[in-house]
Amino acid sequence: MLPWTLIDAPRLATRRATPLRARFLERPHRFAAMVRLRGGHVVEAHLPNPGRLTGVIALSCPVLVDGPYPPPRSLRYTLVASKPDETWIGTNTIYANRVFPSLIEHGLFPELDSGSIRAEVAHGRSRFDFRMGSMFVEVKSVTLATNGEARFPDAVTARGARHCEELAALARSGQPCAIVFVAQRGDIVSVAPEDDVDQAFGVALRGAAKAGVLVLACALDITPLGASRARRVPVVL
């Protein structure tokens, strides 16, 4: 499928107009990264992705950081993208949610309800990323890929499996629901559950699809300014 050009996608950086370029050094824990800015200054940046980021960050690979943020924030920078080879990959899971309304406006997912879109909607004891008209939608950010095939998740996600099960229950009761995988990299051709990492999620996702939950996916071309293009890719269950 030909890509849609996204002329109004949100920027990767929120503090700066253009993120700073740096080099990745190490990951002291799952929410932080040590990076070397141009000029040699080493700073600790927030890494807003608790996954393993397998194949996404590597020693000395180029990265993009936003900031500095003012005190009292302890980590004054945020790592928003990396480039382990030829492709920029978005490393902020929240960016997938931020760009989702733009994808809808561009008609990338005509299967979804065309009604008004609201974010962070509670339903019973659950909270879903979006409600579009009468449809509940969960968005999953994807970074892991092997030979052009994107995989989710890259670490065990009990929360992700629970979302699938909750949406399946709603679908069986007649409530329209969808799960949308947003791959924050433009070098993939499909998305599939990564059963070797989290078999329970794969079981829950396939169960949701059988219950009537729409399971959709797209790939984003990421640049230092943000997503420039998007295209649909199939989900292989």
C-alpha cells in the first residue's frame, strides 16, 4: 500500500523544535540512558520505553534527545529516537498515541468508527487509549523487528494481554473494539505477536481477533522532526 504523507503529525520533541543529536552510551536501568551530546557532554536521559529495545539501541548509535527540561525534573532530557542502522526508530511509546489522531484524520484506518475521538476513556474497571464514537481502541507502540517483520511485545506485558482479554469480552457483548499496532519505524512489512517473548500475549491477541476485535497495524517513517509518512501493513496472527 502506498504511504500517506503526514503533514500535520506531532513533533518527536515537545520541549524543543528540533531534538538534539547524541550518541548512546549505556542504559543504567530500563527508564534511563546515558548519552553523549555533540561537544562531548554526557547526560542522563529519560527513556520512555520499559521494553528491552532489542535491536533499537546499541553502543554509540545515533540518538535524538529532547530537552533540557527545567527542575525539579531529575532526568532533564528525554531520548525520543535511535538509529541503530539506516532507519530512525521512535523510542517514546507515547508518541504512537500522540500521532494516532493524525492517522485517523488522514483516513489510514477507514474500518474504525468515524465518530468523535476521545483519549484515555474509562469503561468499568478498564481504561482504554481512545474511544471513537462507540468503538474502544487500544494503541500499541512497536519497535522490535527482524528481517522486516515487526514483532510485539519485546518484553513480557501482562497489561497488554489483559487489554486484549478485556476488549475480547466487550466484543463478545456486541461492543465494537480495535487494537492498532503502530510501528515507529518505516522498514517493516508486517506485524505479528512475538510468541517467543510473551506467549500469553499472543494467545490473548488471537483470542481477541476471534471474538471480533479488529486488529490493525501501520508503519511510520520517523525523522528528527516526527513521523513524515504512514502506511498500512498486515497483522500476521
